[in-house]
Amino acid sequence: MLLQTLWKSMKETFSDPEDKSFDPTLENFDDLGMQAFSGAVGNSGALGIKNMILKHLEPLLTGENNLKPASR
């Protein structure tokens, strides 16, 4: 869902607001395409965001890294 929102806003950034060939049907197909593309990228783990988060949180969850206040 986050990817779909990001790509949709990027698409709107580069579109011409004065374009006279606006077609609501085409916009629906674009939205469906963005949804499918975002789902495929998210399911494949292509961005690796989940892996980066888990890499840093997993030691905390398994107790391998005890959090101690920094000594001064």
C-alpha cells in the first residue's frame, strides 16, 4: 500500500496539469497497474525494507543484545 501511494504521487508530480487528453478510464487502469506492480514488488521483498528492519530488531527480540544505558 505504501509503495502504491508513493508511485502514484510520483506519477502526479511528473504529469502535465494542463493535459487536455485526461481520460478517467485510463486513470483507473493506471491505478490497477500500480496496485499490481506494488503488490508484486512488496511480495518479492525486492526493496528489502523488512529485512533491514529485522536485521536491527532481531537481536533485541532474541535477547542477544542487552540494552544497557551508556556509561558516562
